[in-house]
Amino acid sequence: MLRHSFSLTRYFKPTRTVYTTTCLVHTKQDKSFQLKTPKGTRDYNEKEMAVRQDLFTTITRIFERHGAVTIDTPVFEMRDILSGKYGEDSKLIYDLADQGGEACSLRYDLTVPFARYLAMQGKKEAQQIKRYQIAKVYRRDQPIMTKGRLREFYQCDFDIAGVYDPLIPDAEVLKVLCDTLDQVKIPFHIKLNHRQILDGLFQVCGVPSDKIRTISSAVDKLDKLEWEQVKQEMTLEKGLDPLIADQIGDYIQRFQDQDTDTLLARLEQDSRLMSHAGAAQGIADLKLLLEFLAIYNIHDRVKLDLSLARGLDYYTGIIYEAVAEKTEGVGSIAAGGRYDHLVGMFSGTNKAGKPKTIPCVGVSIGVERLFSILMSRQKLSDIKSNKTQVYVISVGDGLLKERMELVRELWDAGIQASFMQKNKPKLEKQWVACEKEHIPFAVIIGQDELNHGQVRIKDMRNKDIEQGGGSLFNRKDMITELKQKITTIAH
Amino acid sequence: MLRHSFSLTRYFKPTRTVYTTTCLVHTKQDKSFQLKTPKGTRDYNEKEMAVRQDLFTTITRIFERHGAVTIDTPVFEMRDILSGKYGEDSKLIYDLADQGGEACSLRYDLTVPFARYLAMQGKKEAQQIKRYQIAKVYRRDQPIMTKGRLREFYQCDFDIAGVYDPLIPDAEVLKVLCDTLDQVKIPFHIKLNHRQILDGLFQVCGVPSDKIRTISSAVDKLDKLEWEQVKQEMTLEKGLDPLIADQIGDYIQRFQDQDTDTLLARLEQDSRLMSHAGAAQGIADLKLLLEFLAIYNIHDRVKLDLSLARGLDYYTGIIYEAVAEKTEGVGSIAAGGRYDHLVGMFSGTNKAGKPKTIPCVGVSIGVERLFSILMSRQKLSDIKSNKTQVYVISVGDGLLKERMELVRELWDAGIQASFMQKNKPKLEKQWVACEKEHIPFAVIIGQDELNHGQVRIKDMRNKDIEQGGGSLFNRKDMITELKQKITTIAH
């Protein structure tokens, strides 16, 4: 669900250049080709993956703490499924080639596939589900790799589907969002708005119904553009009467610096807006939501912002966007909202002719941006990318088979172990490998140790000279000894 | 790397029907479309995902035990990268549509992208890496969903890249494979062969060089077809002299029931075969490999099988395929081998004009087949798909805000907790939800408990009537008490 704020590229050029690794390769057939990943995609090396997996684990634990289960859906969907759900962004959808099969497209987000999934489950199973999904999505967007904006990227979605009492699931989704961002220690605040307030505001100002979504997506750019630029888009590009545009500008700008409670109170006093049933409902929703957020201790993390519109067509109720504080330099890091009619677009109607819909609310965490922030905070060489706890080292004449025998014992005991895959490795090189891979313990054997049925165990983190070549143990005690040592450093 | 044995569909029709869920939907615009996932793809619900994630975790732990790190590569690659690496299977590659960008295709396996990755890393970084990757791959194949043959499916790959002393990494890859299949308790054996023995055998029989790969892929079908059918493919379809075909058949069938050591000894006595340098090298390789496998206690898991050829073009040394015992009904469950020249196809030549290649060996575990087996072993309703440990229940008048307050305390203490998101839920429905989701503990509040600053904690697994509505605790002790109880059931 995370908005990708693509349309800004029309106005701004990225200040940092996009980095790609590429070279020309000549193959045997003398046909040369570019050795690179496709534009807007990238590889992640083992150090980056260690950080990414930690991040995914952290987020998963929070989702699970709230009782969420996970599902999986295909990377591509029937093209019809994705059509008409993303407003102006639909042109960014990737299609598969026609190879004599069905018309398919790569998923643009995880929300529409989730709604399609719910519609296909049949009534009973899908009535109520809290689900998370951590998976790749695809957008033919202009990439800015340094800011974590790619064509292939992960989203982490948490959604609550089903009929519940009002605003209770909405509050929990925001709690999940706050807990996640707190856990990764990224300072943020949440912009909050309501689609029905926004639609009401547009309607009372006189925006024609068929222009509401497109005017809405113009307003959404106010976080990056001046009002005059947005007004130009509304009037020149989208043909809105300038007088109507001015009224919208007046509403949105007048209250810009008010705190949430004051702003809500002001809106409640606006009889013109309150005469619109949807807007009045939206204001009542926000008031109840704020009560629940107070119970969850996150009332102060949200701020009502009438300029937040969110481009996607499917939102119907509260909408929100988490923004990292300026120091982090990445802007929006998570977004979502309520989408009560999306499932109904897929599931058809019941016998009474009513759409079989399932109300939903959710959030999508822009994990690539969190990853950019986390990477900028640490040195690559300090990251341990393997889980190895023990390195088996030989002193002297190689002892390959003896090392293999030892490492097999360790593996069979469930201990993460490695050795240098050479017949006669140099001692020095074995030490270097052990240290470079941040392996905490070394098991050392020489002919002497073998003859006496012993091994040496050395704590590699302990730079104490007295430790020397480690301490001698009976080989039969090796596993017990190591398991004990490993327990002491387990987190 | 797992071969998908697609070409058999030319000969056999699946005995069980492919299951798909699909229905026609009429949208507001009165345009109807099919509600389904694309052919050969499927959704996984939360119970299936719980089993899949357990499986992935089990496999990951074994990979990590051997010091493997993980990397990530894009789901699609530049089309040139994938071309010409898969022999007859190349026609199964999925292409992306031309939308005014680069020509891209979905990855067919994880091996070619890994080789491309290594070539792009530059010499220093990529000299030696043990990496695993668990990710989706794509094949426009004829699906047999019930047997775990899909168009979108996961592969779990473990590979060792780099210059080591001979057969040491090959032995470790086989150890990893055996440990994995043992861990998921699937009875299996491993067919083993060597590309150079096979190529030598073809050459001494008189197969022209340009026909070696295509004849090889015909031989590979001997596990499913009679010799006569394979011979027909060789001679009628592929234009091989029938006398040459007979010689090949003679070699392969003569030794079919010999044990590995006997068969190797026989081949060593075959002066015609041993005159071929490649074949002699292959036999020496296998002998050394078997010595190492004995150290790793897995000598008895492998069986030399001259009919194993494996279709992919990139193999250069030992090749293997793990086959589940007949009772499991799925056939090949993992496969792999040595591919020493694949990186060189991407990385070009060094200053001396030699290809900058990196020798590699690996295995790909067909995790969809393992998943099919694991699912057939258990009842869906017995699977706990959430991690929730505590369910907060109210007796009497709803107490919504009090339940929210309690659950917030539990979340903030890191406890997985849930509650019914209704203002006034019925007691009965709360019990049912708690039991259905296999949640072990309930925290129960009523007005009485609230007035006395107490909560009741009930062990839901304990059907003892004396437990009744649970035991009373001071609310301030709730977290400590629950943490203790949860520890006792943690695995």
C-alpha cells in the first residue's frame, strides 16, 4: 500500500546519481552483452542480507505479537485483477509477455492480491483474518537507488480483514506501525486523514464527482510542492475552476499548524462541512480513533493533516502515512488506510444482490527505506553474515581427514562449524579466515593432540595472551564443552 | 538447479487432475473476468504457510550450520543472461513484456543468477563463498499441482563457489543434502554420476560432439521410460546411428544393478573408457568423493547410476539427484552438481586471455515436493498458524477499553496477545476463538476482578474441571506470571 510518490520525478531530478554495476562481456559466440541486473533492481550481498533478515525478523515478531498469520500469493496476477485499482499509477504496472497463455502482470502491491485472495476463500474462511505478508512488489518507476526507491522492492504489510466494531482494528494497525518503527529506532510521526472528510471537503467546495480522485491526487503532492504548483495542476492540467481550487486551498492551508484536537474541534464547528454526511462520519471516526490511540499510548504520534490524500483508488476511510524525521532523509516510510470495498470488487454479489465485501484496514511498511537507514548506521566489515560458531584448525601436516571427522561430529551435534577446504592449509590462513568471519571459537588439532585423544579450544574473542593456543580438552568432552561456551554468548 | 523433468509430459498425462479455484465476477462496469491465480500458480493459506515456514527454517538452519550466508538477486534478469544455459528447457523461460525498457525474463533457477552475481562481484569478494538462497523461480511448464509441480515455485539452493582442493566441497554439499532430508524425515537415496564419465562414454561409443548434450538429455529419461523409447528418441528424433545407440544402451544397462564400488572397479578395468582422459578423471573423482562421504557417514546414501545425465547445459563434474522412496510418490526431490565454467561465461577473460571463472558446486532442494509430503502427513485443523500465547477475555458487560488496556500491557511486555475486536462480545464466542486459534492461555476479567485489581489466568490446554474459570492473580503480577507459564511451553 505504500505510496511511491512517483509523480514527483516529473518535477525533480534526483540529486544523487543512480549507481549500477555493469560491464560488457564477450562470450565464446562473440556476442557481447551487458552484465548487469535490470534497471531499478539490485543484488544484496551477504552483509546486506544479514541486516535485511534481522529487519524482517524484527518486523515479523511484532506482527506475530498481534496474532497475525501469514499467507503467500503469486508474484504475478491475472492482468484484470490489477486493472483500475491504482489511479494514476496504473501505468507503472509490469506486464508479462504474451507467450501463448494468459495475460498476467507483476503485482504492484500486496493489498490488491490480498483482497483477491479473500474473495476466493469463500465466505466462511475469510470472514476474519489478521494477516501479514513480506514480499516483493514491482513498479516501472524512475528508480532512485540511493534512497531505496527501486523497481523491485519488498513491502511488509499488516492487514486486518473482517467485520469488527468501529475503529478497533484501525487503532491496532497504528499500534503495530508505531511498535515497528520504535523497535528499529527510527524517529517518526504519523500524518492522519480520512477519505470521507477529504471527499466531503471537495464536494462542498464544488469539485465535480468525476474529478474527485484526480484532484485528490494533486492535493497529495502538497508535502513536496508549493500550493501554487498544486493549484496549477488542478486548474491547468485537470481543468478545475480556479475559484473551487482556491476554496480547497483555503481549507487545507488555514488549519495547517493546528494540533489534532483543535483542528477536529474547528472542523466540527464548520456547518458547511458537517452538512456532508460522509465528512461528519469521518470526523466522528477520527474522534473515536483518538480515544483508542490514547489507550494504546500512541495518541501523540499522529497528526491530522488535511493535505494527506494518498493516490490509490481503493481507500475508503482513515488513511495515514508515517514520515521519518528530517535527519533520516528518506521521507515517507510506511502508509496505509481502510479499504472497505476492494474485496467486493472481486467477490461479486450475494443472492440479495448486495456485494459480498469484507471490510479491511492495513499498513504497508517501506522496508527498503528502513534498510537504507539501518545500513547507513553501521560499518560493513563489522557485520557477521554467517552463523558459524566453531572453526576447526590444523597445526602441521594438513590432517584433512581428521578435520573432516571433527567437523562432522560438530555438525551432527547441531553446532555450526567450518574448516578450510584444503589438503594442507597454512596455519596463518586458517586464523585469518576464522577472524574475518567473526567466528567465536576455534578447535585446534595437531599430531600431538591426536595422539593423546585431545583437542584445543580457543576463544577467538579473547585477546588475552595467556590463552595462547587455547586450552586442552579430552576429545570426548569437546561437544559438551563447546555447547556450554556457545550458550554463554547466545543472545 | 533441480531438474523439472518437464519433457515427460509429452509422454504421460497426469493421473490426478489439476485443482484450481476460479469463478466469474461481474464488476460495476459490467465487465466480467475470471477470479483465479494464473495457471500453475497458487495461494498458500495460513496453515500451509505455517508448515512451509517451518520447512524453510529447518533447511536454513542446516545451511547455516555449514557456514552458508545468503544473498538476494532480482526475480527477473536481463534476457541475455539466461539464454543458452538450460539446453532443451530454454523454451520454458517466462519473458516480461516490452514496455519500452530492457528485455528481461523471470529467473528459471537460482544457479545462473548466482553465477552472474559472482561474475559481477569482482575478483576479490567472490573468490570463495558458501551461499544459500531460498526463493521463487518460474517455468512455463505443464503444471501438476498435486505433485508440487508448478509454474511458480520455491527452490532452496546451497552452493560452494571458489578454488578448493578436489572433491572437498562436493562432499560437503552431499552432506548438507543428506542432513536436510534426514531432518524432514523423508526416506531417500542419491543417484550419482559424473558428466565427464558420461561424455567419455558417449565419445568412445561414437556420438558426434555436437550431439552429446541432446543424447545426454535422452538418456536422462531412463528413470521414467523404457530403453526402447529412449533409443527411439535418440535415433528417430535426434538422428543418432542405431549402432551407436545400442553401444550406449549396453554400457548403461549392463551395470545397472551393481553396487557403486563394484561398478567403479568394472569401469576402471574398461580400457576403452579409461583411454578417454575425461572419463578417467571422472572415475578418479568419484573414488575420492566416496572416501570423503565415508568420513561424513553418508557413503551408503549414494549409488552410481550411469543413466543419470541431468538436462542443464552448465554441469561439468559430478552430478546427483536425490529420489524419495516410492512410498512418498513424488520422485526426484533434490538435485545438483558441479558447474565450473558458468561464472566464466559471464566474467570474460583476464589480461592473459584466460576466462576469469570460479569453480562451483551446489544442490537445489525441491522444497515444493517436500511440502507436499509434509502436508499429506497432518490434519489441517491441528496446525497452529499464529504465535498468539494469550487471549484477553471479558465476562459481562464488554469492558472494551479495559481489554485494550490489558492487551497493550501484554504487547509492550513482548507477549503475543489478542482479544475480540467487539464492544460487547459474547463470552462463548471468546472461548471458541481462543480454542480455535490454539491459544494456550486466557486472561479473564470481569467487574469483580477489576474492582479488586485482579485478573484470572486460565491454562486452556488443561481440561481439568477444577481449574474452572482460572486462578486469581494480582494484576501487577500478571506479566511475570504469564512469562513464566509461556517459558514452560516454549520449545
